[in-house]
Amino acid sequence: MGTSTLSLRRATLFAVVALSLSGAGAAEGATYYGTVGPERIITLTTRTGVRVAKVPSGRHTFVIRDRSYFHNFVLSRGRTRLRWTTLDFLGTVRWTVRIRPGATYNFFCASHRKAMHGSFRVG
């Protein structure tokens, strides 16, 4: 193997590693904002405050503001709980979630599921 071929392979490897570390090339998804509490309120909105009814498939960021020790925010797909805050948590968390096509996602407070819930479709 010649010196130029080895140099080209090293340069290619370096470029691949650099892109991987920077996150370049990966599709960036949207950010959605969930809020639970302090009253019996749970919402999922866009940055501008529009209620979320549909989310495209792919990786997205969910910023959850949990404003009550009496409520929590659970994100599920069917019966599978994907992410959640605990009842004793108060603050903000950030989740990256892969949203799969053809599914319906639910969000709810585990303690008050009948009164505090919502959902969005994938499309």
C-alpha cells in the first residue's frame, strides 16, 4: 500500500470520526414542550405554544417542565412507558425520543390518568 493511499484512508477515517462526534449528518428533529402541574393540567406544545396533535417520525427532543410534587409526566407508546418523571420530582428534564411511524403516543399523570392525559399521532 502506497503512502498516498494510507494518507487518504487516514483522512477519510478522521472525517468520519469528526462528523460522528459533531453530530453532523444526523437529522435534527423538533423540540416539544410538556408541562404538568401545578394544578391538574398536563400539556404538550410547540415552542410557540400550539398544542401538539401530530409529530413526524424520527428523533425529537421533549423538554418536560414538572411543576408539582403531586403530578408526574409519563410518555408512552401503547402500554409501553418510554420516559417519565417521578412524583417527588420538581423541575425540568430533557429527553430525546425516537418516534416511530404508525403509532399513537400518550402522555399522562400516573396518579390522575383519567383527568390528566393527552395524545398525539405520528404522521
